[in-house]
Amino acid sequence: MSQAAGNDGQAVPEEEPEHVSVHTEASSFTPQQASEQAVPGVGPIPEAIPIIQPQVAANFMNFLQQMAGAYVPPPPPPPQPVAVVTIEKLRKNGAEEFLGDQIADPMIAKWWFERTIRVLGNLRVPQEQRGDLAVALLQDSAYDWWKRVGADVPEPVQWATFDRLFHEEYIPEHFVEAKREEFLKFTQGELTLPEYRQKFDELAGFRQDLVPTVEKRCKRFVEGLRPELSTHLIISPRSDINALYKNALDLNAALIKKAEVEQAQGASAAPSRPPPPQKAGTSGKRSFATPSSSHQSKKVKSAPAQSSASVQKKGKSRDGFRNPICDHCGRRHPGECWYTLGLCLGCVLKHGLVTFSY
């Protein structure tokens, strides 16, 4: 490092020259880059273009033309013919003629109307044809009625028009209201289970607003049963009324069988009584005595037999039970014995005439 004298006479060290890296384009030049550089005035070299022979191109065009001519689109399907339903076809499928001769019973008209709707629906009859077909099923008094009210009805008869006129004449509103009220008060009572189910379904058709769902229909069905059945079915599933009805049938059969077993056990426990003695020489035949006086000839009205339970004072008997054993049926019960009334076990269970107690 050299030193130079400054203005004050002191030596000042000289700075070394700064190293400058000179990197020119020529210093990084390679032969490959030289070959890639474009020649001035000449564009980039295009890639090779495949050459298709004229015969190959002609064959390809012929193939495309053949394929285009070979495809023929399918013709449109023919229009579906309009189904023509005759009265004879309706009869074969279950439709019946309506005579209108039992106007006092609107249920007959209701059944015919619902049956006709079902047949027309099964045959998929168009709506515009249903009115005329329903009119064609009217006969005798019913057709005379239609000639009066349908004189001003334009043809073809619309189903809604026929529906309204038919209900006004044969299923009046006051009848429908009476059936709706009957359903509100309907219970099984003395009906058998099949009779109760049939009547329930009939009346429920007038009050769909009260039983719009299966659950509500089942609930109303159980509430109308007799207490000995409804108390056992109150917690039954309510998703299927047919299954509920079957459970009611099984329960009713079990109750009857249980009562028969209890009756047999009570009869075997009752003390046996010897038959009344017969007079000698009667040979088992019934004898009739001739009255000897006017007093004996008078007819005496016999009182019904009473069990020992009916004459027992209120309170428990000496053996600790409320009612003593009946001499007729061998069971403990208050009041008159149903055996003496000539009733069978089915009548007793059905009507609830006797309540057995111990």
C-alpha cells in the first residue's frame, strides 16, 4: 500500500483500486447458443407437417358419407288411441245399474256411487267420459229423474255436474249430517265385533275430519268398544287398524274361554242334588194331577227362582265372603241367578248381565 502526502504534510494511505467484475455477453457465449440464435431476416423454422396422401383422404371422406347416410332416425311413436269404454265393459268390471226405487235409503245410493267411482278409476276412464257413462247406468225411476234435471245440462256431461245433482237427489245433506252425529255417539253396545267393525267403517266415512289419520281412527275404534275390551287395548299400537281389530278378536275369544273354564269349575264345586223322586207306576212319564177344587184350579203365577245369594242380607257371610255360593250355578254373585232365567254364557258375557264377585 503506498502512502501520499496530504496538505498538512501527513502521509495518507492510498486506496486500492476497486475490483470490477466484467461479465460480458461474449464471455458467456457458447456454441449451442450460437446455433439457436435466429438468423437476421429469417423467421422461426416451422415444425414438420404430416402429409396425407390424396387417396387416404378420399377414402376417409367416403367413410364419413356412408356413416351419415346409414343413420336413419326412428319415426315418432303413433298417438295412443283413445280408450273407448262401453256399458258392457263396465258391467264386466263390477258396475251395476241404479234404479232409484229405494230413495228412502240413501245408503244404497251411496254404495252405488262409490262402486261406480271405483270401477271408472280401475278402467282409467278419462274424466270427460265419466259423466256420460254414469248417466248410462241409470235405469227406471233414476233415469226418469235424470231426464227432468238433465234436460238443460250440456253434453258431454261433466262428472262434477253429475256428482252434484246425484247427491242433491239421493244423498241429501240432512242424511249426511245425521250420520255424522251418529258417529259421534257410536259405541259397540250389543253388537258383535264384526258387526261393530262394519258399522264403524260405514260411519267413519262421513267423519273423515275426525279420523284423518290411522292413529286417530284406531283411537276412536278402541274408545267405542265395550269396557272389558277397551281397557285391555288402550295401550295397543295404533299404526294398523286391521292388526288392532285382530287383537280385539283374540282378546274377546280369550275372555269367553276364561268364563267357560270358571263356569265349569264352579259347577263341579257346587253340591250335587238328587233328582226329585218319581211316583210309583209312572214309568218315568210325566203325570198331570186333576184339580180337586176351584181353589186348586186357579192358575198360580210362579215367581222366578231365587238363589240363596239374593235373600242374603248385606254384608259378609259367615265364611268371610260378601256373597254365598249360589245353589244353581255354584258361583258367588248378588241378585237373581242367570241360570234360572234360561240364559246361556254367551248372553251373559255379551250383555253384562251378571258380575261375579268373591
